[in-house]
Amino acid sequence: MVATHRLLSLLGVLAAVSIGAAQSTTVRIMPLGDSITGSPGCWRALLWRKLQTAKITNTKFVGTLPAQGCGFTYDGANEGHGGILATGIVAKKQLPDWLSQTHPDIVMMHLGTNDVWNAQTPEAILAAFDAMVDWMRASKAGVKILVAQIIPMNPPNCAQCGARVVALNKAIPAWAAGRNTTESPVVVVDCWTGFDTAKDTRDGVHPNDSGNQKLADAWFGPLVRAIQG
């Protein structure tokens, strides 16, 4: 009985050590996008703070760009490149270099705004997404990919942009289902619903304070599930 008790105690200790190690494993997260993500992209700061409040601290945000000022210190490395197009990232083969420098476990992608502004079709944008997913999986076979249905836009000099965003967002779920795998899931994040360009942007495109909060809230649940899954 003593030997059995000691064995059970040892197994309990080993299980606790294993659980602790799993919880302490750092998850590397790349926010990938355009100026909505990176200039300054303060929804990322709010999202990081929500993670801290929820006691989810085993994360490291990664990217070749540094944090910008959002009123408090946060883990803000990112790949939010102002003016960038998804189709441009692929044409210039930019993503492989970013991935090789940062090695993300999770990629959070809010892309397509500048593409629709430049009259790229949903088919062309999703073809670019395909190439980026292939690059992500070449970098890490089990990468988890969170893809936004992007926020609406209503800039004064692009009357068709709003409808183009609707068309892109409508096409994203079927595309994501076709690229989803057990090893490397592709999850759609609804950043569209409840977002109002009149109330939640400063210029019809870029989020203001309320828009940043809505984006942080939209990303939080899917990101937590990806971190803990």
C-alpha cells in the first residue's frame, strides 16, 4: 500500500508539472494587416489588455514592426503595414520573410481593405489568401489562422468600396471552410457585425476609440480559443 501511495503521489506530481509546463508555453501571435492593424492599431493594445485581465499571459505578439503609442505599454509587435494589399503581399513575396523572422503559432489576418479600394475582386483577394496560407503552413505546419470578415468602409472618394467589402466578406466563410484542416485550422472572425463607419471610424475607414474597442472584442474570443486549443 505504501508503494502504491508513493506511486500515485509521484504520478500526481508529474501530472501537475505537465499541466504547468503546458500553461507556461509561450504562444507566438502575428497580427497581419494594413493600417487598420498597424497605424497605430490600438485595438491590439486593448486586446492585449483583455488577455491580461483574463489571466492569459503566455503570449508573445510578433512582427517586424514595433508597437505604436496607444496610451499604455503593451506587447505590440505586428505586421500591420499601412497601405498594403493582400494581392501586393503575394506579388512581392513579402510574407515568407516576415514569417522567417517571427515564427508565429497563430496569425490574425485583417486584410482586403486596400484591395477593394483598388477594385480587386473577391476572387483575386482570396487567391492571395490562398498563397499566404500556403506560406504560413510552410513556416509552421500546425499554424492557426484567424481570418477577419473585415470592418466596413465608407471613404468619401470610393463610392463602391462599401459594396466591395460586403462581397468579400460574403465569400470568406466558404473559402475558409475549403482551407480548414484539423492540423491547421482556419477560423473566420466576424469584425463586421455591429461596426458602424459613421460612429466607429474617424474617416470612414480607420477605427476610432469605439471602433478599436469593438475590434478588440471581436478578436478576443476566437483568439483565446486558438491560444488554449
